[in-house]
Amino acid sequence: MNERNIGIKGSPFSVPRWAFAAAAVPLIGLAAAALAGYPGQAWVYVLFTFAANALLFFGFRPGAIFFDSFIGLLFWLGFWLKFSVRMAFMGGQFHESVGTFYGSAAAFEQALLV
């Protein structure tokens, strides 16, 4: 595998490093917009963002198995992307809230820190 590419070991699929850099720009913009709309403490959202994006990035490192990539992508889509889009563009409204979640800053922080 070329040193300028990132991909799964043994797979013919590889992604150039510039593609990761190009994808980072809108993701940083989305994270900034979501942080502006996040009602809780900023460090909680930043920690959540770092952990979710690290899981995605390390799933596509050289030597990663398919499961790493698959679970990293699904967790990233299902948790970070959905949460960030809701915070940035929908005012943090979740219409499928369940149980005792009532949308306060403390409730958001408790959910992100689990």
C-alpha cells in the first residue's frame, strides 16, 4: 500500500490522505456549529467529538480489520453525526426522547458522558 494512502490491510480500497484532509474541513465546521448550539459545558461536547472522530479515523488505519471500519463508521454516523446535525441545525430537538430525558444541559451532558 502506498504511504500516501490510508486503507484496510489486504483490501484494494485505499483513500488518499488529501481526501481525509478535505473531509475534515466540513466536519470541523459542523462541530463548531454544533458546539455553538450545545446547551451544556463545551468540554463535554469536545471530548465526545474527539472520541467519536478518533474511532472513525482509527477504523481506517493501515492494518485495521473490517470490523474496526464497520463499527467505527456506524457509531460515528449514529451518534456523532446525528447529534451534531441536531445541535447545529435543529436546535437540539430530539423528537424520539425516551424515559427521563428532558433536554436540559445536565441531561445532554449525562448522555454524552455515558
